[in-house]
Amino acid sequence: MDTVNFVTRRLLMMIPTLWVIATLTFFMMRLAPGGPFLAERDIPVAAKEQLMRKYGLDLPLGRQYLRFLGNTVRFDFGPSYKFPQRQVSEIIREAFPVSAELGAWALLLAILLGVPIGVIAALRQNTPVDYASMAAALIGVSVPNFVLGPVLVLGFSLTVFLFPPALWQGWQSRVLPVLTLSAAYIAYIARLTRAGMLEVLRQDFIRTAMAKGLPDRMVVFKHALKLGILPVVSFLGPAAARIVTGSIVIETIFAIPGLGRHLVNGAFNRDYTLVLGVVLFYAVFLMVLNLVVDVAYTRLDPRVELK
Amino acid sequence: MTRHLFRALLPLAFLAGACAPAPPGGARLAATSEQYFGDVTPPHDDTFTYNNGTEPETFDPGLAVGQPDGRVARTIFEGLTVPDPQTLEPRPGQAYRWEMSADGLSYVFHLRPGLVWSNGSPLSARDFQWSWLRVLRPATAARYAGLLYAIENAEAYNKGTLADSNRVGVHAVDDSTLVVRLHAPTAYFLFLTQFYTYLPVPRWVVERYGDRWTRPEHIVSNGPFLLDFWRQQNRFEFVKNPRYWNAGAVRLDRIVAYSVEELNTSTNLYKAGVFDWNPSGYIPSQFIPYLRHYKDYRHGDYQGVYFYSINVTRKPFDNVWVRRALTYAVDREAIANDLLKGSREPWGNFTPTGYPGYDHPPGITYDPEKARECLRRAGYPDGSGFPRISILFNTSEDHRRIAEAIQAMWRDVLHIEVELSNQEWGSYLQATTALQYDVARRSWIGDYLDPNTFLGCLISGDGNNRTGWSNPRYDALLRQASVEVRPEKRMALLREAEALLLDESPIIPIYHYSTNELVKPYVRGLYRTALDTHPLTGVWIDRDWRRHEAPLAGTATERP
């Protein structure tokens, strides 16, 4: 089956998936106690009624749901309930590039460091180099980012002022959050690469290549690495998704104006429109990434077929 | 041993460096002295940078609620009166003088000649009239509309029972004269006119752009600064308004107000010298005992009270003796001094300190004997037969620790079983509003300097009551006070109401809020105030601050 066909079918399959996600999110938001216009300081009854009417929250739930579906099809989520001067689409447009940039740097760093570490560890299997890099990787995976972030801040911006402790202005401010976010991924990618390489290095065609007298460098980079990093490639899809959607802790610690914070705050504030908009946006983003990975896989490994 | 080490290190890791001692050196930190918390190098231009905190929901003055919203609104708009930066007493703002009638029922405000909006259009008394009526119009759905109820017929118009806005007591008799008629003498009316709900808004912009009129590309304002840049969850930038009537007195060229919610992050940014001011509420409470020793830390009373409210519609809390037992069994001193390390004041009253002319009734004090006696009179001698009750609080480390302490106090003193119920903010609000709780953690911050801003919450059926408590005598006392012209008599009525409230105990006062803020020594003209309000008009950067380092007025560490 050709790629175009495959991609089209997968894109069409996204529609029912998105419908299910939208419906679940819609009703789960409504099930949560409270509402968008509840505050520590009471809102006068008249004012609350006025707001409910304005946003159509006084309608029966079924009609609200239909209205929401209709708006979603038109990609119109309306204004945020909490920040009425801003449209949800506008918030996503402004905040997502920030999360995406943070995630992209972190992922790039993870690949640039993780793959070489994994390759070296595999080539020097069961030597101190291997043990040291795998021990470091274990620490990288185990230390949660809400610990690593503050420790980096303590070391590099408060004890010695090398980088600002937070915010998102200028390249210096990117260093600590990117490092914090990528640490776990560097470690994970290093372990995956090592495992993948070890498996490939034991295979017959590598032995043949060696026997033919090809230089080690050539064997490793030309033949082994291409297959050895396949596990990394399949990890990249979910990793990219997780890194972009899961940077909420980093965004909070470093006060980065990304989309993750909007989603979490939106849920706390019962900002129905904002949460629905961001959830659907993330859903599309995740599905597209998975699709990209599947297609990329076939390019790297001819044994894999698109079905 | 390992476990202890782990437990010792974990909070350290969380709190990051803000609790580290002043760093030893380094080029950037050269100016740091042991007496200050972090970098004290002034900015090289007249830019003032601070943390405005949680992203404002809106800074439309008529709709704003809460400190971060209000700070932005007040920076770009100005009302008839403006608060004095030190005392918050009303000073002339857009109005240069005013007269009050002998019966205290009407005010005539005279606007300065030649006032203009930031786009050059003239600003007149009609703008004020329109803005106030806008807040009151039911369709506006302004949460703080109640602050305008001092005005004749305002409440009826806001609640929709009066349709004719002409009968509301605010009228522009000509371009520069605004006549306000009150429904009862209101001692604090001039404090209200400086509050953000009373600020003027540009009618033509509001009507043209609706909810989006406050965006930087549309907004027109009349205050000392203009909104130049806004990025959500990041920052606001304000520049000096050249058309402001007193532009000559404005010394800052630019203000950068960040929206950093995280307390540790905010304090770190202050320490690193990014923020010149870390306002109250953005310092983790665990840091306070440590920060006390620094000259740039300021501390004082704040008009807020932390209390527990009791749902009197549930059994056994309908019994006043049960409520009294609970309140006498709370050791406020232990909570404030031991648990919170003295960062708060133990407090046994509902109204906070600092109201001119108000003399508090005696507060509740810890009295285990009396508590047990009350419980016995309620019919539960030594706690026997008392049902299991629960304390509701919203997610926060401090709320949890206080709830645990009170759980232990009630168990030890009254021998009753108490469970804790932690809910996230939205669910907690729903539970307290719908009276689905036994005892709930709450707090209240005053809006103006008068006990009414607290006592008014517990009037029968008030939306902020949230205890189900209703007492005709209490309501009558507050009603009487609201029409009382003589200030001493009025305060006496309010005092009687508070005494009654404490005796009836639908609420359990716990501690008094404090302001805790960090201000760089080179920032001048920014003072600590009782309402934690900080007009930025007169703030300036003193690059020569070392020369007169001896505490200048307002930059000194103030202790109550």
C-alpha cells in the first residue's frame, strides 16, 4: 500500500477519535464540581446569571454540547471564560510556539547527547565507560525534573550567576529549562541506543562486515547505527509528544509562558472553552506526530510495511 | 540515617537557592552586601521591574477583582481621588477638590481643567458618570458592583429592580462637575472613589471593542502610565503617559510587571536582581524567618484574617455551644508562632487591626477548660457521642499543616474525631458555596479601611456568608450602623455586632495576615501600606542609593 493511501486513511480515522475525545472532555469538565464563575468572593446572583447567559451556560446540557460540537467543527472555541478579552485559538497560537520551542531544543539536545553516549557504551560494553554512562543515565531517568530544575537554578543562577533563574527572554534563559527538560530523555535515549546497538552488533551481517575487513568506524556508522537507533526513532514520536505536552512543571518552575500552564490553570479555573480547545489541539498534535513516526519508520527499516 | 538525610535534602531541592546564603562574589553580584538579599545593582535606566503575580483575569477597572488585576488597572487609570502612597488617605486625583454636604449625603467633585485621555480626547465628568453606571448595569456583570451601593439607588439599579439610570445618584452637571448622592452617610466614601471599580473608562472604546477593549492595540487610559506591551502569563510593560496631568512628577520611564505565579521562582528572580520588588504573597512562608535579617525585607500588618467557618445548617453545629467549644479549643498562639514561625499574628477577632476609630471587642482566646465546659453544655460531655466531623481545605501545604494542628487540638482538648478533606480550588469553592462541608478553611481580605468590609460578609444570606448563619440582631446592628451619621456611634454599633458574632461563633478566627515583601534598596517612593496597595506614580530608581543608605522613609524595614 502506498504512503498517500495510508496517510489519508489515518487522517480520516482521526475524526472519530477526536469526536470521542471532545465528548469525553466536555462531559468530564461538566462533572467536575464548581464552575467558571465561582470565586472566593461571591459574584452577585444577577451578575452570575448574566455571565451564564452570555456564554450559553444557561441552556440545557445537550444543547450546550451540540453548540460546542458545531463551534469545534468551525475551529471556533470562543473566548476563554477566565480571560474574556482573549480567544482560545489566540491563546494557543501565542503559547504553543513557546512550548514547542522548549520541547524542540530539549529533544535535539537529548538526541545529540543520548545517541553518542549509547553508541559509546555499546561499543565499550562491560567496561568502566559503559558502567559510568549507564549509571549516569539511571540517575538522569530517576531524578524528577521538579528536583533537577531547582538544583540547576541553585547552582547556575544563584550561587554563580551564569544563567537567569527563570523567564523566557534571550538565549541564556533557555539553557536551564532545556537542560532540565532534556535530562530524562538524554538518559532514556542513551539506554535505548545502547540496547539497540548491542543487538545489532551481534548480528551476522555485522560479523560479515567485520570479517571483510571494513574499518570499525565504517561498520558502526554505516551499518550498525542505522538499525541500532530504530528503537530511538519509535520512541521519538511519543517522546516529542510528551516533551511538548508534559513540560508543565518546567514551565511553572521557570515561569515560561507555554501552553502547558494554560491547560492546568484552565482545568483548575473550570475554564471550559480553554480546556476543550487545548485538549483537542494536543490530541491532533499527538496523532499527527505518531503518524509522522510511522511513516519515518518505513524509510529507515525496509522490513516494516504500512498497513 | 539515609531516610533522615533524604528528608533533609528534599525540601532543599524544592526550595532551590532562594534560601541559600548571600553568594560570595562574582562579577554580576559584586554589589551584593551581606545586609541585602541578593543583587543590589540598580538598573541603568529608569525602569522598574516587579512581579505582579498571578495573571490578571482582566484589568478592565470596572470588572477587575483581586490584587494583580487592581495593580494593573491602577497603573494605567486614575480616579477622582488617589491614595497617598504612604497613608492611603484620599488625595486629589482627577478631581482637584470636592465638597461634602453637612449631612454627609452628597459630594460635589470638581475635575481638573484640561484633563485628557491618552489619545488626546477630553475627559469629562460624564465619563465618570458613564463608567460608574456601566459597573452597575446588570448586563455588565461586574463582581464588585456592590462597592458602588453606597450611592443612592445603585443597588436597586444593579439588581434590576430600578430601570431608570437617571435615578442613580451620580450626575455630571457639566463637563467638570460630578455630583454624587449617597443613600446613607458613608465615612469611607473617598476611599472608595480611589478603588479600581470607580476608575473611569473610555466609553467609545468599550462600546466599539466590547470584551477586547483592554487589549494593548485598543486601550485608551488616563493614568500615569500607558499599556505598551502584554503577553499572557509573561509580562506587562507600561510607559510614562505624556498626557497625564501630573506627568512632570512621574520619574519612571517604564514599568515591567511580570506574571510569575510560583513563589520560589519569584523570590529567585528577586535574588538574582531581575525583580526590583517582590510583593507580598510571593515569598514562600518557610523563607520568612530567614529573610527577616535582611534590610530589604519589609513586614507589617495586612488587612486580612484567616479563619475557619462552620456550617451551622448541619448537626451538631446548629448548637452554639458546640461552635463555642470548637473555637475555644484552638490554640492560635501555637499556630502562628510555632507552626508558621511567627510569620503571622495570632488573632481572635473577625475584623483585622488598623481601622481608624474602631475599638475591637475582646477576641477569642485559647481556653481548654472553657472549651470542654461548652462541649458538656452542648450535651457531649468529654466528647462522648460527638459525631466524626471533617475540616475542608483547598490544596496548599500551609492549609494542610494548620488543619492537622487543629485536628490534633480538637482531639486532645475535646476528645472528638476529626478527619481532613483536601480539595482542589474549584471543588472547594463549590463545597463552601453550597454549604457541603462541616468546617472549612477560609480567609477574607478587606477592600477599604472600615470594619464593614468584614462584618458585612456575615449578614444573613450574603453571598460571602457561606456558613448558613443568620442572626436578626446582627443584621439589625449592621443596618443601623449603615445609616448612622455620628462616627463614634457607628463604630460602637459595629463593635457590638462583632462581639455578637464572636459569641455566636459561626467562624473561628485563627491568624492575622501580614505583608511580607522584598524591595531593593535603590527603589524609592514605594511604601508598605495597610491595604498592600502601592501607587507607582511616585516611584523612582536611586542609582546613588549607597550615598544615603541610612534607611530613608519608606525604605526602612518596618515592624509592627
